[in-house]
Amino acid sequence: MASTEDLQFYFFHFMPYSDYPENHESYPSTWVDFPNRHFDPAKGKQFYDRYLREMVLADKLGFDALVVNEHHSTAYSMMPAPSLIAAALIPQTSRAKICVFGTPLNLEYPHRVAEEYAMLDVMSGGRLEAALPLGTGMEYWVNPINPATARKRFRESIDILLQAWTQPGPTQYQGEFYSYRYLNTWPQPWQKPHPKLYLVGTGSPETIDLAAELGMGYSSVFVPTKKQNQAFADLRAKSQAHGHEFTRDKAVIMAMVYVAETEEKAVAEYMDHIMFFFKHGLRTTPRYLMPPGYVSTDELKKRLSAPNLHGDLSWEALTDNFRVIASTPDKVAEAIAQWSEEAQSSRIIFNAHLGDMPHWKVVKNMTLFAEEVIPRLRKKAPDLVPRMELAQAAE
Amino acid sequence: MAEFSRDEYTINGVKSVVLSGGKGEPLVFLHGGGTFHGWEFAKPWMEHFRVIIPFHPGFAESGDDESINQMQDYVMHYLDLFDALGLERFNLVGFSLGGWMAAKFATQHAHRIKKLVLVAPAGLRVPEAPSTDLFSVPGEELPALLVHDFEVIKPHLPAEPDVDFIVGGYREMTSVARLLWDRTYDSKLAKWLHRVTVPTLLVWGEEDRIIPAGQAPHWQKLIAKAEVKRYPAAGHLVLDEKRQAVDDVAGFLQA
């Protein structure tokens, strides 16, 4: 088995509004058109407070990174503006990387993302990593952006972001979607040439080709593990043609894990919440998932013939299709080592909280993961010493 | 009844398939945003006209061109195609999305059009009688919305869920989305419709649930020589539902 010494563990939070109304199952989708009267700001505040505490605890427990992400018009996530959460985390944390995984560039002006992310990178003293997603199909129903031209616009936005960060400003940009007379973003990122970037996709060949071309990291979400690993294999092969090496640290995999004293207990404590996540959190319609032009007709054909992952799934289907485990530290460590080897990945996203999981279970899960699972993989406990250069930078 | 013959052209590098048949003055028909309901309705026209039904790029058997993303691109495409077909002056009939296309073409090239027929045209923003946003309708509910009598459209639908049928519809919706995802109307159209100086017939099904017949007076007000014919017990696909409407179009063009 390959070494697991290089593994890094990314603590990921969806920050859902999990207080669904009693009749929520009468809605075919908890995205796009799920009425916002079901959001109670008082409960929302409780969730934000609690979730932020969990993320701060992750820093204290030694997780290597804290991950936030962006979704719109859904109970699935309360982070339409993940940079705000990242900014709230920066002064409460000292060592973990802050990962905004991320704002779909299409849904913002690209120079604004360049500015925001540079702010976060400077404010955190170089702790930022960012992922650039195209955005789920659902986002295109609630943002005034054409899904049929999304990929071209996305590509242009990435070029603008990179130009803003790597070419001394002011520069100009003239494209099909954007035109900048003075591209001269202040501030500029702390990390040079820029914070580590990943693309996020759902396994479509267009995104894999783009990651290979740009030499970026890659992660695919909510597609079966086999398809994810195939995407990594394709990337390793295709990157070479562009003079890039797709190294282990560029492959990000997501693991839905619950750790407890025994496997029985882990499954019993976990089951309801992961089911809630898939059955209710991800519940949406094919129309919302794939607005016109969001995928190619070839890709649509493939997806129509594949199992629907946004709906009712059995535990067996979940554990077959995704990196899902509820078990003891030994078994969890073993599973992660295997997943890491199969994907040739050293960046493991750990979903500690899912669905309507209560705080005590999240704390138990993440604590056991940090204290019992990580040392089994890295043969040492997480590094709890704040990074010296950061301390110095703060002076 | 005679069948259409099929010809392929390459226009600006894009495969453009054209159905045609019949003898007489040319009648060009610009189709709507979905082609699954076929061309049976247009066959009676062949008795009096040389009927020409081009498939827009991105629809039916024509090829895709993702750089066609504005209605004006289709106007330019058809200038090229009509040149290739040697069409100087012709009758132009447009349905729904194709009605918008025909109207826009007519605002710029009225001299090439003998008479114009707009069948339930899209393109105007009419707050008093708003169009249905097709993107907001689940695909499986759409066919029933298109007609007054479901039996008319039933033969064109697959009996069992069919991946190729869904993918074909998705491709055409993608072509429609390139044009009008951002807004499903042209806010400038009303300003320039006075450029349509040719005799114009507006055809509408009274029960049109996609583009309501209540939009007809707005078109009539904006086009000087426009008359309106409305058909009871007919939906958006009024030409498929009412043979009388097909005959009236022919009668209008012959008069």
C-alpha cells in the first residue's frame, strides 16, 4: 500500500438549513423553488453560530484545512456568499488553510472574485485555497446567467482571474463576455503567484480537459467513485501533454465518514443523517439539475442512463457509489488509505456533518477522526503548532 | 399526399437541411423551438406553393453552431441560405420562435417578402397577456400545453420514456436557450415592427397556453397592414390542430 504520510485532511461544512418544514416531502425539490418562507432567521442565526463553532473546533483539532462552498436558493447550504464565512473564520483560526470551494466564477464578475480571494489570502496571511466550480445546474435557475453559454463564460472568467493575479496591473482584457479597460485588482494575493486553485466538476470531459490544460487541481462531486477515479486517471494522462504533472496533492476526494466506538454504534448514529442529506438535502428535479445547454447531449445521454443520485438511495447504494463509511477508527483509517490509493490522492475532504446531524455527534465524529483516525494514517497526531511564518507575518 | 424532398446545404460551415416540395410561388416556413411534431400540417400548401422548410441551425437534422446566439444571427443565416437557394422574393410564414425570426427578418428585408404570416409569434413582451416561459415547464408537461386537443400531439410522442427523444428535445431547448434564456422577448421589436410594410396575417389559437391570443392585438397595432384570424378550440400548435388555419394561410397568400 502506498504511503499515507502525505495525507491532508480538509474539514468541510455544507452549513445546511436543516430545520425543514413538516410537509417538506411534498416539494419535489429543496432547491430553486423551495419557498424561502421556510427560512426562519432566528433558527438561521443558531445554525450559523453553531456551524462556525464546529469549523473553529476543526482548526483546534488540527485539521489541515476548513472548506466552505457556495450554493443558492436552497436549504442545502446557507452559504450563497462563502467568502463571508471564510472571512468570519480567519480571525478565529490560526493554522488551518481556509478553502473557498468556491464561488462559481460565472455568478460573479471575475475581477470581484480576484479581489475577494486576494483579500482573504492577505487577511489570513496566505492560508487561502480556492476551487473554481462551474456551479450546479440549479444555480443557473436562480442567477441571471445563461447555462447554454456557461462553459465559455467560465473559461473566460478563469483567464481574467489568472490575469488579474499574475500580470502586473493595469492590464486590459477584451473577451466575448467581459471587457476590462483597467484590470488592476487591489489587493493582490499573499501567496505567489497565487493561492492554490482547483477546478470542481461532475466528471464532464470538458472540465477535465480544462484542468489538464491549466495544471490545476481537480475534484468531482456527486458522481460515483469509479467515475471520479477515472477522471483523475484521465487527468494524469492529459496533464502531461500540457507540460503539467497531476500530482497527488491536486486530486481532492470527498469522504462521508462517521467514527464511533463500534461499527454498530457508528451506523446507528449516522444513518438517519446521511439519508436526510441524500434524500432531502440533494432532492431536486432533472430539469433543475440540467438546465438547457449545461451539459452536452452526449453527456446528457450518459447521465440519463446512470443511476439518479439526487433522490432515494439505500445504504448499500451509497457505500457502493460513494466514499461513505461509518465504523471504528481502524476501519475508517483503512478505508481512507484505500480510497487515497485508488484515487492517487493526498487531499481528503472529511464531511463530518451531514443533513440534520446534531452538534454532539459532529463534535464526537470530528474529535475521534482527528485523535484516532488521522494518527493511524500519518502515524502522528495532527500538527497543532501554529505555523511560524504566520505568527511572524502577524507581527 | 406528396412528400417533401430533403436537401443538404453547408451554410457558413454548418449543415443546413431543407425540406421542399410543390410548385408555385415560394413559401418559406420558419419553424418553432421544437420540431418533434413534424411537418404533416404543411403538406396541403404544396398544392399551391413551392413549400420550403429549412431547419434552423441547432434544430432537427441541421448541425449545431454555438456561435449563433442572437436572433440577428438567424436573420444573417437565412440571408445566406436564401442566397444559396436562389430565393429573391417569397412568402414568409413563421411559427412561434420562427414567427419572431420572420418578423425580425421582415423589419430589415421587407422588400424580399411578398406576404408575411406570423403564427402565434414569440418575441413581444406583453405584460397584459404574458407568454409562458417554456424553461419553467417540466419537459413531460410541455406537450399537453402545446395543444387544445391532446390527441393531436399524442402520435408524435414516444409510447415509453425514450432517451433519444429527451436528448433531442434537450438539444433544441439548448439552441433556444442560447437565444433567449436571458429574456424570452426582444424589447426592441415593438420599436421597429413598423418597418414591416408588407401585408401580414396573424394566426392564433384562442386556447394558446404558450403565447396567448391576447397578444394578437398588440402585433396588429404595430404592423400597418395586419389582419388577424383566431381559431376556437385550438392551442399553440394551431396549424396542427386546425386544417382551416392552414387553408386560410394559403388563401391569404394567394389573394
